Amino acid sequence: MKLIIAYIQPDKLTEVKQALYKAEVYKMSVTNALGCGQQMGFHESYRGVDIEVNLLKKVRLEIAVNQDFVERTIKAIIDGAKTGEIGDGKIFVLPLDRCVRIRTGEEGNDAIG
């Protein structure tokens, strides 16, 4: 079992979700996030005052998958989010030691679905 965490551009969320659905990955958690990476933000003028905005809006996806869904999940995220520009995002794959479905008490691969 793996936990896949992806940070993507907010405007790419619909495309990523469609790519995930085509890959038969339906369960995910989506959170709004702020962050900065290589693009390091931008400058903006508000009422004549120059403001440095270095935390940009991102979307964080968390997807728990069984081992046989890891590669197709990663590929779907890349297919939906990639523009080829700086700021497309990152994907992290973490080991998932334990998963328990609260409703039934199922554990492991059965709990993920």
C-alpha cells in the first residue's frame, strides 16, 4: 500500500480527476494549499505598494492505493497536470503501513478498496 501526495496547479484539478477516473482511481482527498517552489512567486502592486507574493495557490491530492495502482495513478496525475512549465507540481509516494476502514473495521488492501 502507498500514499500518493501530489501538488498541482488549481486550474488542472478537473483534468487530473478525469485522468484518474480513466485509470480507475476514484477515491481521493483534495485540499487547497499554499506553497512555492522554483518559480519563487511574483510581484504585485496593490494601491501603489509593491508586494512580493511568494506563496502561490496549489491543490494537494492525497490518494491511498494498493501496489498495483501506484504507477497508473502517477501516470494519470502527470497526464492531467503537465504543461511543461515551471510550477506544474510534484508527486510524493510514501509507504502506507496501515489502513483501517472505520465503518467495517477492514484493514489493509481491503480497506483501501
